[in-house]
Amino acid sequence: MGIHEECGVIGIYEPRTGDIAHDAYLGLYALQHRGQESCGIVVCDDGVFCEAKDMGLVSEVFDESRLRSLSTGNMAIGHVRYSTTGTNSYANIQPLTVRHTKGNLAIAHNGNLVNSYELRHDFELSGAIFRGTSDTEAMAYTIVSERLRVGSTSAAVINAMKRIKGAYSCVVMTATKLIAFRDEIGFRPLCIGRTASGGYAVASESCALDAMGARFVRDIAPGEVVEIGEDGISTFTDNCKNRGRICVFEYIYFARPDSVIEGASVHEARQKAGELLAKKHPVDADIVIGVPDSGIDAALGYAKESGIPFGLGFVKNKYIGRSFIEPDGASRRDAVNIKLNAIKSNIEGKRVVMVDDSIVRGTTSEKIVRLLRRAGAREVHIRISSPPFRFPCYFGTDIDSQENLIACKYKSVKEIAKSIGVDSLGYLELSDVHHLAETSSCGFCDGCFSGNYPVNPPRFTGKDRFEERIHK
């Protein structure tokens, strides 16, 4: 069990028809770190939807011929997925498309609903037929049911947001409009930019806007609905109720370091974590190294604050994705074995500080420590740029049980250190989490560390809860 990215979404609206699928491809490529199980693009050409999606990486699903098979258009939405609710199957690949009496709708969703079980149950009792098992499909049905009662999709979204609970940053496409919206807590990021041709682009992270050649304009506020059409852009703030509390792990692990989220640089937030670790958990050592990729920036911060030289400790195999992405435990273990190799000349005979973003189950950390020991490290000291995981996350991070969390298994940090074979171990203090990105316009959700959730947890938990109910 490890930490998994969640998903990434993009949306594009252009004033003129063109090869919009290529721009969507570039945006998804930039968000590949958020999900590596499947991906998809839906293009709208004069009200007609054309879609392409499949299991695999963006580069595997969309070769030149696949991109050419998508029609030209003036709107597109796209999605990269890691399954937090619903199995990793073709029926759950996004974007999802729905055809109803008032037109077509396509949706891409980043997040996790806490009342998806109840929503789905109610729709099934009324005769709805679900193709897959993701909570996104329940969200789509909710929007469509509201659309049948109101005069626009934006109004339907505003009403639906009062019924759906939990984490969602979404893009919705109709025959004429692109709509982006974010839950009132703002768990997951979503931003908007202007394209070079005068259109608009929406993405989970600003790095995707950069890849699409769009200029970052602003973050979409928690609870806000943004509608983009031929008359320009309109915003609706009916559901904007508070300052928001974005998942702090977006800064620690999920997001790319070149992204700016809620006005705060991810790179600088990670460096700040390293600096705070060096102040709270100093140690005599010869070299500071980071575990690629998200541990590197924190390691730089630790080295800067401590005065211990920073060095490269690992070579990463760039032809394998993050091991945490793999949904199967055996696959993750195999990925760790071929993903990293220690640089012996930098490690041998030295006292090493290794900085990483988290320890979840401990098996990955134990294997990495063994790599350093085999490379001749005299001492290994681990510093973690997040507090211990002690509680489930119900809002997208795929940690839905405490039974495998190493911080729940052992009573003390010293016991955890002994179990993974290190000379010392230090975590970021919970109180320091809220100082990582002080320029952020949002507060932070730290429920996975503190147990304090901004939304009540769901009655039914577990990634496969829909499958379990179906099989009974």
C-alpha cells in the first residue's frame, strides 16, 4: 500500500475550430504524474462529440494516428486517472459521456465523493443503469437530473453541487459550453488560463497550462462555477462559502514542482519543508540526498538550512512511472526494485541523510534503505517532509484503511525507525504543515495526519464498495 496520485483534468475552449486534440494531448502529458492507469480525450466539433480513451499512459494511448482520428473542434476535455473509487476497468475511463434528452454532456473529475454510494443507490432505485463503478458516473447522473429541471447546464451544476459531497474539481463540456467547477472546500486544485488564440484553458495544475501554451490567469475559487462559451466567460459564486482548505499533500507530493497552486510555488513549499526538518531534526552527516522526484526539493531545503552538502544519491529509471501508481501490491514491489539505484561513489563510507515525502506502509522505505546499505552507507538517517499518516483520507488520496499504516502499527518513531532499518528518523511536525505555503490563498486539509476532516467521512468506505455491493 502506498500513496497514489489521484487524477488530472484539462479543458479547452477556442473561438475557432482547429486541431484542439493536440493541445489536449500536451496538457494531459503534463499531468501524467497525477494518474497512469488510463487517459482519454473528448473533442466537440459543432456539437458532435468524438472521443478516444484507453488503458495506459498518454504516450501509449495517443500516438499520431489516434490523435488524427479525433475530429477537429473548438472544445475538448481530457483526463488522466488513478482509480480511487471504482476498479481499473475500461468502463471507468474518463471523460465520461452522457446523452440525454437535452443534449450531450461529457465530464472529467478529479477527487472523491463521500456520498457517491447513496447517490448511486437512489438513482438505481429510480431505474438508472450504470455502466461502470466510479463516483464520477453518479456525479454525471446528478447533473443531468438537474439539467432536466432547469434552463442551463451551469444552473444544473450549481444545483447538483448542493447534492454531491466531498472532493471534486471538474470540467464539463456540452455542445456549446465548457464549464469548470470546484467543491466548496477546494480539496483539489483547478486553474484557468488564456490560450494564445484568445480562448481559455482549464487544468488541474498550472504546469499543464504551460504545456498547452496558455497563460495562467487565476485559480478557480472553492465553490465557484466558471462557464465559457461564445459570449466569453461567466462566473457563478452561489456555492462559495469559505476560504477553502486544499489538500496539503498537493504541495508535499501530488503536484509537479513547477506548478503554482493557490498562489504558492510547489517547489518553494517543498524546500521550506526541508528547512523546517533541518531545524527540528538535525543530525551530523556527510551528505543530504533526496528520493526522486518529490523528495529532491525537500532535500535541497534540508541541505541549505543544515549546511550539509547536497548530492545525488539515486539514479532513477525514467522509463518506469512512480511505483506508488501501481494498484497491485506485487507490481509496486517490482517497480521499486527497478526504479532506483544508488550512486555508490556518493554514498560509500558516508553518513547519509535521505529525505523523502512520506512513509505509508514502510515496505518501500525499507527497500530504499537496503539500497543505501548495499552501496556502503555508514549511517542512514531518514527525514520525512510530512507528518506520520495516522488516519484514512476520503477525498482522493488512496488511503482508506489504518490497518496498514506504519505509524498506526508502531507506538513510537524509534520503533518505526528500527522496523525500516535506519539510524534515525524524523517527521515534519503537524504544526509546521501550515507554514509550507504561507502565500497560499487557501487553508489546508490535514485530515490524514490529524483526523480532523472538513467534511464528514462517508458511511461506506473502500475503493471497491460498488463492486462489493454488486457481488452480494
